[in-house]
Amino acid sequence: MKIMKFGGTSVGKPERMHQVKDLITRDSERKIIVLSALSGTTNALVGIGDALAEGKKDLAKERIDTLHAHYQEFYKELLESEAGRKKAEKIIKEHFEFLNIILKISFNEAINRDILAQGELLSTKLFYTLLEEKDIPAIFLPALEYMSIDENSEPEVAKISDRLKSILKNYDKDTLFVTQGYICKNHRNEVDNLKRGGSDYTASLIGAAIKASVVEIWTDIDGMHNNDPRVVDKTRPIAEMSFDEAAELAYFGAKILHPASIWPAQTYNIPVKLLNTMQPEAPGTTITAEETGKGVKAIAAKDGIIAIKIKSSRMLLAYGFLRNIFEIFEKYKTPIDMITTSEVAVSVTIDDETHLKEIIMELEKFGSTEIDYNQTIVCVAGNMIAENIGMINEVVAALQDFPVRMVSYGGSRNNVSILVGSKFKNEALQRLNDELFQW
């Protein structure tokens, strides 16, 4: 059995949803189809929640009505039969009645998660209705019946596997299943989610749970490129890469793949393919445990970074100093991306400023602090590149005209990370592309 995940752009228009229908019926292999919300829907739902959180019910109502109108047009183009359209109209009515009811009750975070879940519920139900209209046999597989996270928001892989296998046993002769990405239940049995980009995560978790033959991630680009094609000229898709290389790139900004989606597939050695819904004949990128070749594979960039420098003479020759620093970030559940140290200073980067004020207050007990906002981590990734001094020289030479704030080298043999001001990002990516890739 294989997993096929389709992102928001792949199902964002009626004609594209029809393309997905054609793609999933090209062969007879058993498969689970994981769908994201229609493109733009999650942003709209976030906007509705934000308006309600601010007490602006009129604005929330306006946004609900705008989104409702979009779905009213969508289903009419998607479906042809009277029966199919009546069913879709009923589905849409039920979900938007739910959103309108929320306008009348007290808003809280649990309700906000219910709001965010509506996108995937709508997309899968409409797609399933399309399959019914075309007489394509399929089983609707509600993600809320098997996908769960614990009190630390970590997926409960063993429980997911047990529940999913138990459900699938009831359909041993069926070959096609449709489910939602992103949404899940938490340890309080409330509707929750795997955060932005979580549909990739869902696909990988399902693949791990059932030991799938492959996890296919279908988007609107033909595989992972060697650089960001939105801002860099002359990029190319990468045919093959290892799990470790892909994980580095996904974490440090490659938008095509959710950062957390690699480890379930890697843990159970399940190949991942990145494919293009609009160009299904393109080979895309295949990610496996195998490490192919040496040298730079790709470059990615992660924006929204904050650099924090803690300087103190107490650090010199002192043990326990770094532990005290890191415990502060742990206390506020704020992950650190990069770390550099000297005899009397340590610099770290974070991408979540939710508790920045509290973190800085506690850090100042240990020394003086400096904060740099609007930073970007540029990640240069490839098999064993950190062991290639010549390659490092090329990276340094390419960036010699840029004010580099931090460099992380040696923490991973597959990655060298450089921190620059975000205003230099595009130029730095292009310069690295020109210097490191010769074609």
C-alpha cells in the first residue's frame, strides 16, 4: 500500500481536483489519499479565528461569508450530477452552519482548533463526493478516528498504527481510501492539528504506521530544487537525496516538504517521493536512506530568525554555564536553531518570539544580551560537505561581500549554516547558486 498526499494547490481548483482523481486511479495498488485544505482556506480560517479572538464578530462574519461564497462556486464547477451537487451543497451548509454558530459562543483556543479543522474536512468530503459521482469505489477514512498527539503535541505513532491497522482490517478488499491531513485529536480528546504543513506529516506518519511501500508528496513543483526557484535563477530539481539531506533542507526553509515529515519515513525506511500534480510525468525527487555522491546538493533559507548573544566573563572556564542558558529556552519551549560559542559569549538563534521578553529577562541574570531581528539562516546541504574543506572555502568566498552574523560548521556532516540579515538573503542565495553549481 502506498500513501499519496496532495497539497492545497493540487486540490485548490475544480479542474485540479479532477486531475488528482485521475492520478490516483492510474494503477491498481492499494493507496491512502491524504488531502490538504483547498489553497487559501486555512489562511481564511486563521483570519476568522483572529477576528473572533479580537472580539470583532462582524469581521469574522464577513470572512465566513466570503469563504462560503467561494465554496458555493467551487462545488458547482466540480460536480455535474444533480445528486452530487445536492450532496456537496449539504456538506458545505453543515460546515458553514458550524462556523456561524461559533459567532454566538465564547471563543477559546479549543474552538479555534475546531475552526482550523474545517478546511481538511471540507476538501476530503467534496473529493469523496467527486469519486462517488464518477463511480470510483473508495472508503472515507476520518483522520480523527486514528490520528492523535500526546500532551507534548508529539504524534502517538504506536497508537496511530494500532488504530489504523484495526480500521483497515475491515476493508481488506478495498483499494482506495481518502483521509484528511493536518487534523488530529489531542490527549484531551479534543480536535487539534499537526501545525502548518502538517499534511506532509500526516502522510509520513500513516506511511510509518502501515509500513507503506512509498509516501508520495504531490505539490505544484517538480521535486525539491537545488535552490529557491522563487528568487534564484537557474535552479534544477534534485533526482535523489538522502533522508538526512532532505531533513536539513526541510528544516532550514525548503517549502516543498514539512520539516517533521522526514523522521517517521526515515525511522521505518520508507521512500518519499516529491512529485508535481501539474506535471505528473516529471521524475521529481526520491528520498531514501541511500547516500548518493558527495558535495553540495541544495541550498535553502529560513526567514524570521532572531539572533541572541549572551556575553559574560562568568562563562570563562565555568562548567554548567551553557546548561543554565539552555534550560531557559527549554522552560519556555522555544527551540534553538543555531549555536556558536567563544570563551566569554554564546550566540543562539530562534524562530519563535512568543516568550522572547521572558527569555531575555532570565538571560540577563547571566550576562549582557544583544538581539538581532530580521535574520535569515542560509543552509548549504549535501552528503559529507562538512568534511570537504575545499567546499567550505567556496562558500566563504561566495559570501565574502556579505555581513555574516554566525556560522555553524561541524554540527552535521551534511550541513553548513550561515546567518545573514534578511535583506541580503536573495542576493546571497543567487551568489551561492552561481558559485557552487556550474551549469
